[in-house]
Amino acid sequence: MRGDSQVEYEKRIAECLENVGIDTAAYGEDVALGDIIQDSLVFVSFIIEVEEEFGIQLDDEFLIVDNLKTIRGLADEIRLAEKGR
């Protein structure tokens, strides 16, 4: 879905987190994803959710939870990935 605002991207990422069992209500857009995704299976499921939701493939560097940074930072990376399609 092109043309989405930053806030819409962040909402869609939050929905992906919710889909893998992470309650985002207690966190803001600037929480470190590595702090809220503790389980490697949940992390892989989250990456798959994001890639399917946005129709992209994240670079391999984002297969390490600490490289994802925050919801806001991931939204920025997704926007860049979409431009590269």
C-alpha cells in the first residue's frame, strides 16, 4: 500500500507484533524491538508477518533482532525497501 503515512506504517508494524502475540499497548514507537521480542521463534514469525504485510523482503541484516531498532526505525526501513522495488 503505497502513500501511507509514517503513522500508518507504524500501526501496520504494531499489528504484525500483535499477530505474533506481543501486546504493543504498553510500548511506544521508540521502544527497542530487541527489548520486546525475546523469543527467536516469535522474532522469525514477526519478520514473516512484516514481509507479507508490506510485500517486501527485508535485507539479511534485519534478521538480527538488535538491528531492527524501533517500530519507527523499521517503518523507515520498510519505506526505503518499497522504493527499491
